[in-house]
Amino acid sequence: MVGIKHFLFLFIIGLNFVPEITFSVPEIENSSSKIQKKLTEDQIKNIDQLLETLTVEQKVGQLLIYGYSGTLNSAKKVITSYQPGGLITFRRNIKSLHQISDWNREIQKAGFHLNDLPVLSMIDQEGGSVIRVNSTPPMPSALALGTVNDLNLTKNIGKATGEFLAVLGFNMNLAPVLDVSDPLKKNFIGNRSYGNNPEQVWLHAQAFSQGLFSAGIIPTAKHYPGHGGVTSDSHKIALIKLYSQKELENHDLVPFINFFKVPLQTAVMVGHIVLPKIDRTNVPAGFSNVLLVELLRKKYQYDGLVITDDLEMLGAAGVGEIGQRAVKAIQAGCDMIMVAWSGTKQKKVFTSLLNAVKNQEISIERLNQSVFRILSAKYKIINNKSLKNKVPSKKIESEFKKLAAIYHEFHRQNFIKAQNESLQEMNKIKFNLLSQKYIVFSAETDFFRNFKKASPQELVNFIQINKNNLNIVRTTLLEKPEYSGVFYVTGSITANFLNTLPSSLKQRIIVVNGFYPGSIGGQSTYRAVLNLNSLNSRSGFWLSQIIFSSKKIAQKSFSENYQ
């Protein structure tokens, strides 16, 4: 048998890792001939030949997306033990930008050493409430991008994010989120969705994905078939949505169906949601042949990767123990299985899949089908030498600064839009300004530091809050009637607390909402609410400018003076 390296050599000839692609946003090329940038006959032949060189154990390994604990040795152990097709990185693995960049290079070396294949190095860098790599300012949320509604800006955010991730050694982002969700209603998705308009969601998801792909990052659409609008968390329970197929196709599936036509190499993550009116077996989507084969593959003609959400989530528990879940997911049509946390469960999944192949519960044809798709995705990155080469510190720092500048520009525009939309409410605070005292309540000290920079020092005070001391807001405002409050909402805990306050206290509070509007009920009862839909501590400075200058910040002066 010809060696695997021979086929890799064939792969490399004539292959450009990141071709220059010009897109017209929001126009889409609908030609089926361009879907997924289809491979040529020669490329397909090369991948088929490569497939033949892999052992059954290596093929089963390619089906796996595994996490690892907080050390490089643990990552290498996972690679050595299972030769997984993908490795997912969480915050627990990231100590610094330089460290994770070096680790990712070492991980790729380990993968190439075993089977001459790159590892799909994955991360959840959505923006908003789901960020694994921190930046200053933070990456904007999808909801903020959808609210500002500038597709070119969304594409630039995707490109900058992709270039930054590529420098850190990643080649796949588990984003964007295509769930359609009403931001004005309380829901689980929160600020992770681009909004409640299916057309707008897919256009922004497309633009963001184009930006990622132009930087060499494979985008991942999630969570098929759409669990926007639900209030429960699939990490804790299986979600149930009583939609018919027609209802789903007219709303939740609109972004996905359009996204499948985008001429990019993509992946789709399947959510743990049950649709009993579509599949009467009542299994979550990742185990549903109806949703994955009959609809996704056949009707919607999607030919990219299909990956599960983490099978350790309780939303998948009703299907069986972890090994059974993995086997049933592959049988139903998934290509890759995610087990992100437990080493014991990772071993069980590998063993269960291998036994299922040997016992013909999963046919070799079915196994090869998924591995072919995985190798096709890796074909795009297999000759990228930078996967293994250490990146100079100056390069990482340069990309970080460029990223920060683009994010900062977006946050400025986002604040202006929020201010304009809330101008009537903001006018309520413009009375007796110089004698009014303020207490800033925030979990983030940077928010207060920024607020203080633009305010008279003697008129402001600060109390840092956390989930254990939130009642201090209530007691402080009751004890100090001469003060008004500025409350920075950073997530569900702080938002939920605000909803418990009496209206007499709400009338004295200016809310800067970095989460999503639906998380705070009765917004008209507050002194003012600025819905930013995304966290940015610099908003403290801009708000203070409004309060203590007693005038609206215009677009021109804002751009020139409020850096």
C-alpha cells in the first residue's frame, strides 16, 4: 500500500490554503455547483485513497471532538490515545495568548506525527456571553451586531476575529449562532442570536462566516434545527419545541437553509432539541434520522460536516449512556461526536464506536462517509505549515491590537445607537446634575474606573457587586436617598436581581445593560435603561460624559473626542 505521506504530497500540489474570495454582501450565489466549494474529481480521488490508508481505529478517532484538562500533556495524551479528528479549547486551557498559541502548535505536531493529519482545533468564540479568549474591549455579541445592522461591519468583525484565532493556532470556530430569538423576551439564547428576524439572522451569520473563512477559519452554524425562543438550557434538560415542519421552515430554519447555500467550507452543530411533530420518535435532533438525513442532507442538500453539541449535556441523557449516545448519533447521520470534559466518558465513547463498527452496528460504508467529510474539511488546511510553526510574540501582539481597534470602533457605534434610541429616557437624568450623587454598582471594577474618569470625583462612589452580595444595592439606596444608582448588568444574575427591586428604587437607577433587553422587565420604571446588548466597560466613561456634560454626544464629536 502506498504511504499516507505520498497522498499528502498530492494534496499539497496546487492547493492554496486561503483563496482570495470576493463576496457581495448580502447577495448570495445560489448555484448548486458552488455549494461548499465542491472538490474536483482528482481531489475526491486523492481523499478516497487517503481514506484507504487509515486503520479502523484511526477512522473512529477522526469522528471525535475531545476536550482536555488544563495542561499540554493532557492534550497530547488525548491525541496519542484516540487520534481525534478535533480538539476543543475552553478557558480552562488558556493562561495567556502566547501560551495557547504555543500549545496549539505542539498539538498539531503531535497529530501530524501520528497520522500526518492536522487536528481540527476548535473554540467557541461567538462574542457576547460566549467568549473563550478575552480581549479589551471584548468581542461584540451577535445581538449587538444584528442591532447595529451593518453587514460590512459584521464581516470585518468576523475577519478580524478569524485572523486573531488563526495566529493563536485555531482553524475552526464554533460560531456563528443561527438561532432566531426575540431579544425583547426572556430566553436562553440571550445576546447570542442576531435577532428575531430570520432574514437578518442569516445575512449577518453569512457575513460573519465569510470574514472567518477569509482568515482560514472554518465557521460552524449552530444550533440546528434552531432552539431560539426557548427558556430552558439544554445543558440541563432536553428542549421540546412543538413546531410542525412547515412552521420550522418558515421561521427557525430560514437562516440554516440559506446558510447551506453559502459557498464556503462549513460545519453545522446540532442542538439537543426534540421536535415531536416532525420526528415522532421523540429523540433530540442529533439522534434523529428524519432531521439529519431526510431534511438536512436530502431536502436541504447540505454536504458539509455535521457535529453534535457536547454529548455530556443532560439534554442528550434520555438517549442512553454516553457510549450509546455516540453510536446512535453516528447512525442517525452525525459526522463528529463531541465529549468535552470527562476523560472516562471519552474512553467509553471511543470504545463504543469501535465496537459498533466491528459488530457492524455502524457499517464501514457509514464510517467512511463521515471520515470522507472530515478529511475533505481538513483538505483545506492540510498544507498550512503555520499550523506547526511557532508564532513570534510581536505577531500575536500586533493582531491583538488590530482586533482591539476594530472591536472598539464597533462598541462606539453601538453606544451611539443605543444612546439615540434611549434619548427620551436619558433626558430624564438631566436635572440638578451637579448636585446629584451617584453610586456605581458593578461586578467589573473597570466600568467604574471609566465612569470616574469623566465625572466630578466628589459626586461618585463605587460598590463592587457579586452574586453573594447583591442585596447591598437595595440597602445602600434605602440608606442613602440622596444618591442615584448606576447599575451595570453583566449577565443573567445581575439582570434577575434588578427584577426583584421595588419600583421606588428602580426610579433612581440608570441601567447599563450589557446582556439583552428581555432580561430586564418593566424598563420604563427605571430612571433610564441603555440596552447595549454587549459588555464593554468603556461604556462607563461614555455614560458619565452624558450625565455630567448634560448634552447628547453627537456622532462627530463622539468619534473625535471620546476615544
